[in-house]
Amino acid sequence: MRVFPSTFVGRIIAITVLPLLLAVILSGQFFYDRHWEETGKQLARTLTNQIKLVVSDTQSISTKEYPSLFKKYEIAFGFKTKFYEKSPIVLNRQHDFQTHYFRHFVRHNVKYPVYTYVQKKEMTIYAVLPHGILEIKTPLNMVYQSTIHIFLAWIAGSFFLIVLLMTPFVYTQIRSIKRLTRAAQRFGRGEDSIFRPSGAKEIRQAGQSFLLMRHRIKQFVDSRTQMLAAISHDLRTPLTRMKLTLEMMSNTKNTEDLQQDIQEMEKMIDGYLTFAREETKEPFEKMTLEAVIKDIKRDFRHSEKRLEIESIPNVIIRARYMDLKRAFSNLIKNALAYGKKKVHIEFRRRREVIEIIIDDDGVGIPADKREQMLKPFQRMDESRSSKKESVGLGLTIAHKLIDSHSGKLTLDESPMGGLRVIVELPI
């Protein structure tokens, strides 16, 4: 079970709030133990001694002298005291946390039964004497201090105020990190988005490092593409001269073989250039998967082998139309080329992902070589017939294009006996 939050904002708040909350709890506990509890006990002892004195004095004089005695107590202690021959109310035990200590002390120090009642900010004490009932009213603060509530409210308010002020600051920094994350994700898909570093110094430095890295990668890709284009141009010139020379020579077995080699070299050069074009200017757009698949189906309508497509779910995807079409076209073209009679396409939707499953009835690819087949310029002569027009880039290009759409391409064994290609795309 995960106890610590997995997100960055959760961890920042946790490592800030938890120590602060612990400090608040310890402060409250210390105040309760050292101040409020001790003060409460001292007030309870004092009031108990005063009640004990009042009860003792009333036993040593006649009831006629009570008014003057009560007047003296009102001046000295602030008591409002009355005497009843019969109880003015039905007396029973009351339990409240304000008079807890007082009830404890008075029970052990006054030999007569004592009952307490609290109403708002006043406490009424009834002492059951042998000749009547003594009623004493005193302010509640004589036995209970409300400073604990003020203190607890103050530290709790301070805690929530600090959390309230801290949360927007944390989210401001997190927003900067999220912007950097989105920019990195878009760059990974080939999108050229606008990004300006913001946030704390370290986050801005990370953003600036990302911009520098993005600039250098773009330069590297551009220079590699230009280099391959230059190599292609340089190679085409001697190949053209060789073709012209062969045209002027008499046809023999050797010249025919040489012409086939030259044609294969031209196809390989075209394949290298196709593989090198990793970036495209086409923007990402929202589109339906049905539009892409139906367009591809139309392109393969004249295929000799049967292409079966199940009902296409109505889902919206964010993609580059031509790139996605090219990826699926490569996969379906491979399946039709290496399958025997038919190719079957089905769709499965789960949560935020749509799966496109392409099955063929060919001989498939051995499990230990499927990962290798996703690498460039790989051909499986053992399992799938080697085509001269193929340079081993179909699966690789499709894999790269699907990956640029934040998708996933995996190879598996098909129930039809051939290869199963599973494409996962976010929706």
C-alpha cells in the first residue's frame, strides 16, 4: 500500500504540511499538559477550599446570621449564595469537562454531597447540608479557563493559513514543470510548440536546458537529412551513368544481373531517404479513426487478397493524418504481402486507449525475433518471404510513426496462424 504521495505536488505538500501539523499537535499537547491542565487544577483547588470554608462557616452559626455571612462571601469571593430548607430542584449528577477537576477535588475535600450545574458562563453549586440546601453561584472562569480554546483556534488557524498561502505557490511551480513536460512530450511527437521557461530558478534552468537540447537535436536531424540527400544525389549520378552504359551494351546474363542490382540500389537509396524523414510539417489535428481507416480501405480495394475490417468505433484521436495513414498502410501492405488469403482488422476500446489489431494468415515471425524486426533494415528470410523491393523499413517506419503519436506497436502471434500487429493509440 502506497503511503507517500506519488505526485510531485503531493510530496511537496506532504513534506511541508506533515512537520507543521506535528508541530501544531505537539504545541497543543504541551500547552494542555503544562498550562491548561495545571491551571485548571489550581483553580479547582482554590474554589474547593472556598466552598469548604463556606460550608464550614454555615455549620457554626444560626440561619439568621446567613445573610450577613453571604454578603461577606459575595464581597470576598464573588459568590451569590442562598439557603433553602428544601431543594429548589431535583438534584442529580452532572458530568461536563469544564468542572471535571472541581468535582474531583470537592468530592474528596467536602464531606457533604455537592452537585454542580453549568449554564452558559455561570456555575451553580448545591451543597446538601444536614439542615438544608446551600446554593452558590459563581462565574465559570473561577474554575475553568477558556484560553485553551483561543490557543487551539490560534494554532489551527495559523496552520490552515500557512497551508492556504503555500498551496498557490506550490501549484505555480508545478505549473511550470507541467509546461516543460508538455513541451517535451510534444517535441517527442515531432510538434514544434512555443515554450518559455518560468518558475523558480532551477525550473527555469531546466527549461533553458530543454530549449538548448531541442535546438541541437533539430540541427542534428536537419544536418543528417541534408547529408543523406546529398549522398543520394551523389550516388544517383554514377548510377545513371552506369544505366546509360548498360543500355548501350549488348544484353547478356551479366548485364541483366547488373541492371537488377542497380535497380535494387536505387530502391535502397529511396528507402534510406524515407527512413531519414522523421520530422514533418503536418500539424496534429483532431479526427475520427473511422475517416482514416475508410480512406486506407479504399486504397486497398483492388487487392487480390481479402481485407476484412470489423465495425469501426466512433472515437476521436489527435494525429497527423498523412503520417497515421502511412503507418497503417505499411502494416496492412505487409500483412497483404505476406498473408496467404486474407487480412483481418478489429478494434478494442479500453478506457483512454483504442487498440487496432491486424491479423494475417501467413507464416508469422518467431517470438524471439519480433523485437528485432522493429529495427531498421531487418528482413526475415526464414519466416516471411524476402521481397526484392523491400529493404526492411515497413515495420520500422510504422513503429516510429505510431510512437510519434504517443502510441504503442507490438507484435504477437495471430489466431489465424500468421502475425498479429497490435497498435494502441490514446483517445
